[in-house]
Amino acid sequence: MLWLIWNASFPTVSSGMGLLQFSQNGSDWSNLVSFQVVQGEAGGRQSIDSSWARMGQNYLRAILDGLQTPIAQLSIFTNYSITLLEILSPFIGAPIFALVLFWARWKRR
């Protein structure tokens, strides 16, 4: 699973509840997760999945009481052939490993 670590700083606010928001076009924003601000700082770990991140350019921002952090850009690129190979590699590699092991034991006899 992919994830990102994010940090947000709100120097003029000491505490409160904020929102991490996402957008695919930079203008229509949706809430992703809420967070607690302590002493003007917040952070967390957010999974990157297809429920919010789309192929190409994505945007993230943190909001607290009308204050907004600079917009962060997140680019998602998927190489489907490599992804498929990674998913299938245990099913391909295990039989090959078993075959090589069998061949090595047979050769020793």
C-alpha cells in the first residue's frame, strides 16, 4: 500500500480541529480526514488509494478555521505491466524456485 506523511503548520492558531482535503482539479475540494492541531502543528500518515487519488495530478491542502496551508501537488502514475508483474510474481516465482530446488536435488543423486 502507498501512503504519504503530511505536516501542517498554523502559526497563529494554538489548537483546534482541522481538515485534510483533496481535489483532482484544484478547485472542487472534498474532505479526506480530520485532524487535531496542537500548538499550531498537525501531521499524520494518509494512505493513497483509489477512493480519492486518481491517475495524474491530485491536490492536497489542510484547512483550519478558514486558514489554509499551501496546496500540495501529488502526481500518480501507474505502470500496469509492472503492477501486474508484482502481483503475479509469487505465483510465477514459487514454482520456478521449486523446480530449481527439485532439479538441484535430482542432480546430486
